[in-house]
Amino acid sequence: MPILKKLLEISISVYTYAISTYHLNLILFGSLTIAEVYFLLGKEKLSQLYWTECRDLFCNLFLIQTNFIHAERASITFLQKLEEILKKMIRLLLSFGPPLINDNLFLLDSLTKLQLEIKKSYSKISSKVEDRPPEEPSIPNLPNGKQSQRGKNSISGKDSQSKAWNIFSKVLHFFKKTFIFLSFLFVFFFLFLSQNY
């Protein structure tokens, strides 16, 4: 129980930080985490309160009935984040009683539609890659029309740019993944140090 209470303190700190910085994904994840911890502590009413807050925010921002707003124009990573939040929301919903589950069955329909949108996005990307004609590497010529030795062995500019962009996007994705973890650690150490002094 002391671990859950400590986790609750940290979650509430991160949640209030997310609200002050208007970080929507962190607000949604924070309210769901707080709801889960309250549920594990046996405080189902408080758990339902935070869960309902998360559901209302999610529905107001991203849904019209069971359809996602602008899902066809959203990036795959954004849709995957929405799917992750929605799965977590549904998992906690199934822990509550039948009346709340029956009132929120539309979330299951929304999850199905979101997964279909993600599949459509993947198929659009794969069709764009298949339709693209293969690029021939450009080899620079010398003024006299002959190819330079360096030009024969070099990678084309577009190819090196795409490799650099791939590496950059992987590094950026790594930092996005670790941001939430580091913010939890920062808050945890801050709370730990404040209790020791």
C-alpha cells in the first residue's frame, strides 16, 4: 500500500504539471493512471471520477459519436497514441460495474474504427512506396563530360538525406518515448529529496 500511495503522489504531481503545460497526451495518461491507482487502492468512486474526466476530454477532443475527427489526415504515430489511450481506458472500464460499461460501449466501437483507420494509413503508405519509380543515383560530371572517380563511388544526395532523416527520426522517437519516463523520475526524485530535508 505505501508503494501505491507513493505512486499516487507522483501521478498527481505529473498530472498537475501536464495540466499547467497543456500537454494533452500526458493529461489523458495521467488521469487514467490516477484512476487505476485509486481502483487498486479500493476507492472505486474516485477511480470512476478520474476515468470519466479522461473519457470526457478524449471524446470532446477526438470523437464525433464513434468517429474520429480528421483520422484520415492524422499521422500513424498520433493514431497509435490514441489507440494506446483508448485501450487503457477500455481496460479500466471493464473493471467497473455493468451500468458504467453499458453506458460506454461506444468506446469499443471507436476502438474498432480507430484500428481500421490505422490499417488504412499503413496501406496508403505502402501503396505510395510501391507506386514510386526507382530513383537512379546522380553522378556528377566533370566539365569535360567525364565522370569523376569520387562521383562514381558517392551516394546520391537524396539517398544520404533520407538516411540522415531516418536516423534523426529514430533519435527523436527515442527522446519522445523517454520524456514521460524522465518526467516521472524528476518528480519522484524531487518528492524524495523534499521528504528527506
